[in-house]
Amino acid sequence: MKVLMVDPYNFDVKYSINPWMNTEIKVDKKSAIAQWENLKNYIITLGVEVVVMDSSPLQPDIVFAANAGKLIGNKFILSNFKDKERKEEKALFRNWFSASNYKPVSISENLTWEGEACTIEIKETLLCSYGYRSDRDSYNEICKLWKTKKTKFVYLSDPYFYHLDVCFCKLNNDTAIYCPLAFTAKDREWLEKNIKNLIPVSLDDALNFGCNAFVVENKVLISDQISESLVEMIQSLNFQVIKFEVSEYIKAGGGVKCLICTLD
């Protein structure tokens, strides 16, 4: 497995584009760096190759690499960020992927989509979230590039759950954790019908980024602020929960998975 992370040295909360962000609550830069390094170093011990992209002082949210886009084969579909504060990240990601021998591609500029944070493949179905950060019409182009056979559109209406990866996490093709309150009744019905082991996460756990996890084989890397009941539920399905402190990143509305972009 190979992943991309962006260094944390310029991470900060300088604006507010989600309910977590408050410019009056300062980021502890030293702690943020330590939390990022701890996560990165542990991932490496699991045999994962971690490549690191330089951050930018003008783009404090670029540390959230999962929002960069999505790699399909050798093509990297670049995100079109919704908020003006993040739009300049696209050029930086394009330059990095081009210099790293990938082929960056774009969807139409009038459409918004924010990468693998909004789009998760489970079995042969691509879960395509839309609402706060991604336009439904963007998937007309994304699915052609992805060459997926099946799609399931998922509507997100809660401002706290603006990306799919903050309310849903695939542990494997038969198992996922999700926050039921983030989904419509119709979408919940589909998930319950199509995912064998679907673990409901409480609102409190979801707001502590309990669905924003990174999975390596049977290890689930997750926020240390989740409840022990959620840990027990996940581990009852033969997964090992590894907790990480990501408190500084939660100040900007991000958790463990937000910091990681998968490259295979």
C-alpha cells in the first residue's frame, strides 16, 4: 500500500468553512506536528509506503490530503474545491502529481467535488456523496474516468457531515461503520441492505471523528476520542482498533483519514 500525506508545518485555522472551524480557537502548532508525525510513523511500521508533499503557507488546509482527489490507475482526478479558501490547492496537487509521474486530470471547472473524501468504493458500487461539498452532476464525469459499473448517490444534508468519510468508513467489502443520522432514510435502507456488517455509530462518536478512520488490513486507525463501546463493536468483528490523538486537526474539521490520500 502507498499513501500521500502533506506535511503539517503550515496547518492552521485561518478561516471558517465548516462548523468546527473557529478562528478564535488557536492551533497548537507543536502538538499538531507531533500528532501528524505519530500517525505517519505508525503507518510506516505497518509496511505502508508514505510519500510526503510539501505544504504551503497560503493553504493551511492542504494537510488534509484525502481532499486532493482520487487516483485511478495512473490518472489522478483532481478535486474542484467548493470554497474559495481552498481552490488554490488544486494547482499545488496538480504540480506534485505531475512531477511524481502521475497523470493529473480535471473535471469541468463549474462542478465541485472533493476527492476520495466524497467517494468510496465498496464491492462493485461507488458511493457518491453530494450536497455540501460535491455536486451530483460532477459524477457524470468522475464515473467515466473511474470506469465504475454501479453507483449509489448519497445525499448529505448535515453541515457537520460535509464529506462522506466523516460519517462512513469501509472496513472491508462486507463491513462498514456509519452514522445513521447523517443519511436519509432511503440511503440508510440501501446501506443496510447491501452491507453485511453495518455498524451504527452514535452521533457523539461521529462528531469525534469515529467514522474518519484509515484501515490497513485488520487494523483500524481512528480518533482517540471515540467511546469504548464503539471500540468493542469494531473489535468484535475481528478488527484491531488503534487510537490516535488528532485533537488539533479536529479544530479544522478533520480526523485520521482526512490526513491520508490513498495511492493504490
